[in-house]
Amino acid sequence: MPSPLSETIPAPAVQPRPEPPALPTRQLTGIIGALALAAFLMILNETVLSVALPAIMADLSVSAAAGQWLTTGFLLTMSVVIPTTGFLLQRFSTRALFIFALSSFIVGTAIAIVAPSFAVLLVARIIQAVGTAIVLPLLMTTTLQLVPVHKRGAVMGLNSIVISVGPAVGPTVSGAIVNSFSWHYIFILMAPLAVVILVLGIVFIKLPSTARKLPVDALSVVLSAIAFGLLVYGISTLEHAAENPVLAIACFVVGLVSLALFITRQLRLTRDGRELLNLTPFKSRTFTFSVLLIMIAFGTLLGTIVMLPIILESGAGIGTLAIGMMLLPGGLAQAVVAPIFGRIHDRFGPRPVVIPGAAMLALGQWLYVSVDSDTALWVFMLNHIIFSIGLALLMTGLMTSAMASLEPRLYGHGSAIFNTGQQLGGAIGTTVFITVMSLLSTARLEAGSDLAHALFSGAHVAFIVGAVLATIGLAISFFVTVDKRR
């Protein structure tokens, strides 16, 4: 059954883009491999500073509120750029977008290496985010255009490793580096890897261009930037809303009004093919539920990844390297199971992958509810493995099912919507977890509790919120099915 939006979204008048010819296996592997490696490096970069943030704050003499902007600014930039990628994927060739994205990331990384101040480091992170925002939809869209239907699940399983394992192993990488060197080496080691990946892409990504000259609707770009930028900013700073409630309310009001205007304009522009972001994918029930579920999954992922180092380091006195190593088996488990369940998806459809994945994600969150400052580190590791396997199954099944429910001409717009939802979910999840933990732990401290008890008390409630959301996700997973219209 189509969503209610199906009655309001008109069919576009544009002609579908021609499908690229079948490629030799070696070239196809090289193209997908270069894109996947680029996306892995960039998505790892999204969370790699979580463990390194205290060292950066001390070195650059900034507060925790200011330091958090290294993540908030990254998410803001992603949320502004990603909605435009549906247009960019039609306007420019895959090769041109890849080169621009990698070049942006390399420039941002180089600036971060030599950053003399926090402001310069923040600018570097914003430049990195521009490249990241382009590469993620580019990977998904290229996979759908080039990989045969009967192999898509397996390849999407590999792609899900990029998106879900990157954030999981980011703290491990940064913990090991900061423990042995300075935080600068995070970027020093990243730069040559990005250059190698750029060269691989230049060598392998040689496809017939299907780019079309399309007009840019400037008002749509402005409305998109205001809507998604203010919403993500409002969500990311919700923890400090009490300090300036007028600003917080204004962000959400202006953001929501801009979003409504943006949606209305896209519906009208779609009639003659001039839209910035085509909303037709929401006509598919499978696509709509997949976006909702990926928001929940990515929200619980980033919320958990950001909160665990805080409570373990400050509340249990565990070092950054040990925390990073504790998170590593979960990332490795994702890398092992994602391709396997991608093949299961190819053979049996989404339900044998998505429903167990949602169940394990919820189970992992409920297991976290029981931890305290005396819980052994191996228990955290076991919980995280269960949670991570569930996430890997969800990422594999949802990416494949959501995009398989669309016509090929909508792949670029569908991937832009999917990735925008993912980033919004991440911003919401991080804010909810940290805000709940901070508010409750502060109240406990004022009541006379010690720091460890206060932090874990706040985390306990935050994990309950995450577990309830994951349980709602489990209910949604039963609605992700094969789209019978295709």
C-alpha cells in the first residue's frame, strides 16, 4: 500500500537517464571498490574524533561545548549538502563527482594536520564533510546502476560495512593513535590513504557520461540549506536549550517552516523536471519505512558510540585504548556478517535479514540498560557485538530494499533522501542520548552522588530511551517487504 504522499506527488515529466552498458568484472570491482574505500575512510572520519576530543580540547584550549562543534559542524554540513546530491548526480558525471569529493576531503585533511587553532580545525572538518556528503550517495547510486539485480544484496552488504563499521571502529582507531601519538596523527595517517583512493578512482572510474544540463532552482537550495541546517543545529544543541530557549525554539520553527516550503516547492517543480530533490520515492511504502528504520538504527548507533567512551572513561576510569579495543569486535562482527546476509537478501528477500537485525539491535540496547560502573568490560563488548550484528543486518537489508523499490531514474534522489534521513537520525540519536545522560547525571551530582554513579544513572535512562526506540524499529521492520509494483 503506497504512503499518503503518493496522492500528492505528481509524476515527473523528465525522461529516464540511459543505463550504462555492462562492464567487465575487473572494472566494476575497481569502481565499486574505489567508492567503497572512499566512503569507509570518510564515514570513519565522522566519529574518529570522539575519543580524541579531550586531547584536542586541552591542546587548543577550548571548552567541551566548543569542542563538540567539530561533530556538530560536520553533521550540519552533511545535512545541507546531501539533499542536493540527487541533482548533482544528474548534472555531473560519476568521475567528476568522485574527484571533487576526494579532493575536498584531502584539502580538509591537509588543513586539519597543520591547524594552529580551533577555528581552522573546524573549517577543515567542514571541508571534509562536503566530500563525505557527496561520496555516500554516489556509492549507493553507482552500485544500483552498475551491479546486476541478483547480486545487489551481496554488494550492498559490503557497502553496509562501509557505513556501519566506519563509525564503530572510528573510536578504536583514534584511541590507539591518541594513546601513542598526538591527535594530529589521525589526519596525518588519513591523508595518504585518501590520495591512494583518489588515484584508484581516477584509474577505474571511466564510465560513459549520462550527465544532463539541468537548471538549478536557487530558492530550493536556500530552503534546503535553511531547513536541514537549522533542524540539525537545533537537534545538536538541544542539550543546552535551557540556556537560550528562544534561540532553540526559533531554530525549530524556522527550520520546520522552511522544510514545509521546500517540500511544497519540490512537489510543484517535479511536474516539469526542475526539482532539486524528487520526493516520489516516498510513494513506496517499503522506501518510507526503510528511511524511518534507518533513522532509528543510525541514531542508536551514534548515540551509543558517543556516550560509551564518556561513561567508561569518566565513570569507570577505563583508558581510551581499552575502550577502543572493546568496540573493535563489534565492528569486526559487522564486517563478517554483512556480506553473508546480503546474499541471503538476494535469495529470500528483506524479511529474513531486516526483522532479525531489528530484533538484535533492540536486544543489544536492552542489554545496555543493565550496565553500571562495576560491569566488566567484556560484558560491554558482548552487548556491543550483539548490537553491531543487528545493525549490520539492518544496514544491508534496508539499503537494498529501499532502493530496489524505486525506478532507476530515481536512484540518485532516493539515495539522497536515504542518506539525509541517516544523518538526521544520527544527529537526533546523539543529542537524545547525551542530553538525557547530562541532565540526569547533573541532577544526581547536585543530590550528592559521586561522578560514577551519576553518569551511569543518566546513561541508564538514555539506554532505556534507545531501547524503546529500537523496539519501535522492530515493529516497523515487519512492514519492509518486497515492493509488489516492481
